[in-house]
Amino acid sequence: MRAMWMRILGSNKRAVWLAGAVFLTFLALGGLASRGNSSEKAAGESKVKTPPPVAAPEHEISFMGKFSCPLKRQVIMPFGGIITSLQVQAGQQVKAGEVLARYRLTPEATMKLRRRLSPPQIKDLEMRLADVQRALDQAAAKRREISQLAAQKLAPAQALAQAQKDYNQLSKQRNAVQANLHQEQELASEDLQILKHEMGKSMSAAHLPKEAVLKAPINGYVLFVHPDLRVDAELAPNTVAFQVGVMDPLVVKGQVHEMESLRLRVGDLAEIYPESLPGRKFEARISRLSWVPLKPGLEQPSYYEAEVQVPNPDLTLKEGMKVRIVVRKPR
């Protein structure tokens, strides 16, 4: 029996050895697979847990400023007058050439206006020119007479030379007076055109209008009305009656430190925070940067003016509002 089992085991020894090798190989492959799955799982977990990249820090440039109109024009009364009608009020939109108010000239203003339409210096120059021309004609006649006498040897050559000299002097004097008269006439013509623009096209020395008008110089909004401007009120000449300006867009002018001004560029985006409108923010862009310091000197650092243009379509913002301007730049 024992010999029989030994023979069986001897014949199957090779098979047993092969089975064992296959089993060990299976175990090794299973371990590698398990290690691969665990490494992939760990890689997936590490990928999920990786925090997002942190944005680069920003440098905040902040300075103060005030709103102002980019364009303003004053309407001045050229003559003293009494207001007869008031057509607009503060905050009203107007167009260029629109009548803002009408006024009646005072007697003193009427007299000054007549003098401007008929300048006395023109009359004086015309009379002087007539006198010089008359003297020149007499000098010319005397020169001809002496010339004829000299041709007949009846007058000395010195007399003819003196007559010619007198004639030349009067001729130069006439040319000078004519030049002055021409200049004064041109100035009077230009002044008449100005008066016609202010008082009306029918303005002339023979016809003075009883009433004059004040017109808007540009398209915009009435920013200022003189506090005494009302019907039947009398205003002195050269009084600023109105002020018309552009309200959309507005500009903010602020002072920037010399170190921070080097980081600003025209076109940079800015945030506007009005102090009178807490919680409100307006976006704008830098429209102009000064290259000259506001107060040059060695005692204190230099500050440069920066201008920011802010849209104002609903007219929420007004001139004079104090604001904080913030410009964010990457470090």
C-alpha cells in the first residue's frame, strides 16, 4: 500500500508543483491590483481635496474728490436793466440760443449804448481827416505854382524843395489819420455785431430796441440763477445772471500722492463712493492725469490732479458732492 502511494505521489509531483506556482502567481497579481486601486483612490481623493488657487492680492489706491461739471458757461448782463420776464429756473434743461430772461434797459444803459453805436472818436477822426485833406490840397496847389515859377526862373530852387517837403509831410499825416479811422470803423463794426447778438438783429444807431434778452450759450442745465433775478428786479451791468453747464457726464477731480500717481493710467477703472449716498457705488474711468504737481516744493510730497469721468444719465449726482475714489491695481 505504501509503495502504491509513493508511486502516485511521484507521478503527480510535477502537477502539484505547477498548481502551487499558479496559486502563488494569482495571489501576487491580486495584491498588485489591490495596491493599484488603493493608489488611484488616494490620487482621486487628493485631487478633490486640492484647494482652488488663491487670486493675486490687489493694491487699493484711494483718494478724495468732488463732482464738477466738465463744461460751464456764465450768462452776463452786458447792460444794467430791469427784468421783465424769467423763462427758466435752476435745474432746467436748456438748448443753446434759448431765451433765459428778458430785461428793459435803464436810461443810463441806453445812453452808453448810443455812444457805442456812434463812437465819438470816429467823428473826430473824420473831421481831422477833412482838415488834413484841405491843407494837403492847398500844399499841392502851392507846389504847382512854385514849380511853374521855378521853370520860368522866377522862384529859387529852395522854395520848390520846401513846398515839396510840406506836401510830403501832409500826405503822411493824411495816411496816418486814414489808417486810424479805418481801424476805429472796423472796431465799431465788430462791436455792432456783438450788440446785435446780445440785443437783436434789428439793432442799429437809429433803432434801439426797448427790450433785450439773455440766451443760453450751450446745451446743458441751468446750474445757477442770481438770487435777485426776478420780475421787476434791477441788475447792474456785468452781473452774472445765469450759469449753464453739462451734467452728463460729470467729472471728479482729486489729488493723488506722487507714489500712487505712478501706478495710475488714463482709462483705468475706478469705483466712486459718494458720501451723501451711503451704500451706492458708481463705476467710472480715469479721463485725465496731470503731469505737473499742484504745489511744487521740497517741504512736502507732491500731489497730482486726477480726473475721473462718471456717467450721470438720471442726474442723481450733483456738482460739489464729496466722493471717495478707489482704483484697484494688481500688486
